Amino acid sequence: MTERHAVARVRHELRRRLLTVKTAERLTPSMVRVTLTGDDLAGFVSAGYDDHVKIFLPLAGQELPVWPALGPDAPALPAGTVASPMRDFTPRRHDPARGELVLDFALHEAGPATEWAAAARPGAKLGIGGPRGSFVVTDDFDWYLLIGDETALPAIGRRLEELRPGVPAIVLAAVAGSEEEQAFATRTALDVRWVHRPLAGASDPAPLLEAAAGLSLPPGDGYIWIAGENDTVKLLRRHFVEERGHNRSWIKAAGYWRKGSAGFHENHNEG
Ligand SMILES: Cc1cc2nc3c(=O)[nH]c(=O)nc-3n(C[C@H](O)[C@H](O)[C@H](O)COP(=O)(O)OP(=O)(O)OC[C@H]3O[C@@H](n4cnc5c(N)ncnc54)[C@H](O)[C@@H]3O)c2cc1C
């Protein structure tokens, strides 16, 4: 018999892939959806909705990413070459039959990923590595709560597509305005609460915290997933674990970015 409420980590063989942009389109004014394709996608596996790939971004004027070879004995990059910036992104959708991988980029003020996505055109190249592993949560909870900002929407959208029909799913999502709200394809009993705040205030925890404090949660066992700006994520997790006494094994929280830091990632699942 399968363990109830099991959460499991699955490891994957680490591979690098060079992919080609098939399409790049604005999902909303500040969200770019990039569909990638290429023979290198063969064997790609993404088992968890909050998996991430490392993307290797060719700099302006470069056609291909510059990346060191894998492995302990791999040669260093030739002198004078600069490695491509790497950032973490969620495999929003993987379609092995069509040979496509979709990534959604939330555009913000500046950064290599934002600049690359805003300018992405069919034929452009992108390097990806991973996912190294997946965190798989069985779909046997009584309800789900998914909270985050723009950067969390790809994982939230994917989770909503995967969850079983009729299960209560509450989403608390911070975006700049109604023009940034997304429609989700889901069979869940979905309750979406959009929280509007300007993008310039994306690191202010107050709007999401206030919305979280006002939530009444359904009865039974629930799984809570939180991602977005690091301080906001930490405060939200504290609210549910310390103030509401939510079972700390049934909450996953990750800082997807931090104001003033490039390429930041932190998990908050201990203690
Ligand atoms: C596991 C994981 C999965 C992720 N999945 C996605 C995804 O699917 N889609 C997605 O869009 N993002 C995702 N992110 C977040 C993304 O990796 C970061 O936002 C990243 O910093 C963007 O890179 P950049 O080159 O644009 O900016 P950087 O060069 O990394 O940062 C430049 C500056 O911009 C600030 N900044 C970074 N992100 C934001 C933001 N969203 N809003 C406002 N300011 C910001 C930084 O604090 C820094 O000061 C994920 C992160 C993690 C850890």
C-alpha cells in the first residue's frame, strides 16, 4: 500500500542540453512564454511541478551559451572566455510527443534572464541543465494552498493542471494588476485570490501576508506550497507553521529571488 501523504525526492541523471526557441509570446504584458525544442530534449524528465532547470544564457552578441564541461576532471573554460549567466526556471510544461519544453519568464526591471526572454525570437539558442531531481508530493491531501508571486506562477499553473478533479485548491498570487492575471486549466475546485501590488513593490511582504492572514482554510489535511521573494516566503511560512500550527512536513517554501541578489535560491523547509 502506498504511504499516505508521501513526499519523495527523485534524482535524475544530470545532463546539459542545447535547445532552440520555437516560439516566444507574451502570455500577459510582463510574462513571456518560450517554447523550446531540439533533439537534445530526448530523455528529458521532469517529475515534479516545482522542478527547476538551470538555464545558461548567451550574452548579447553571442549565438551559443558558454558553459564549462561537466564532471570533476572536465577542462576549465579557455582563458579569456566568460561563462554564461545561469538562472533557475520551472519546466512549465514538457511534451515529449511534440518534443517541446515550455518556460515562462516573469519580466522585471533588469537581469540577464529578463533581457534574454524579452528579446527571444524563434531560432535563438538556450542551454539548460537538469532538473537534477524532483520533489514529488502524492495527490491525496484534502486541500492544497499555493502561494507566490509572478515567479511562482509557472509551478502553480503546472500543479493545478496535475491535481485530481474536485480537490479544493486555493491560490494566493501577487501580480502587478488584472492584466497580469492568468487563466489556469484545472479540474480542481479552484479558488484564486489575486493580490495586486506594483512590480516596484514586489519585495514588500505586506500584501501577501495580509491576504494569507485573512484566509480561512478548509477542514482536513492540507499541503501548502509557497515560492517567491525570499523574505516574503519566510514570513508566510512562519505564519502558517507558528501562528496557525500547520504541520511543518506539509509545507514547502522556497525563496525564488531576493532583492539585490542575482540568481538567488533558498529552501526553507527545516525547523
Ligand atoms: C527553483 C526556482 C524556480 C524558478 N522558476 C521561475 C520561473 O519559472 N519563471 C520565472 O520568471 N522565474 C523563476 N524563478 C525566479 C528567477 O530565477 C529569478 O527571478 C531570477 O533572479 C531572474 O533572473 P534575471 O537574470 O532576470 O535577474 P537577476 O540577474 O537574477 O537579478 C537582477 C535583479 O533583479 C531582482 N529580481 C530578480 N527577480 C525578480 C523579480 N521576479 N521581480 C523583481 N525583481 C527581481 C534581483 O533581486 C536583482 O536585484 C525561479 C527561481 C527558482 C529558485
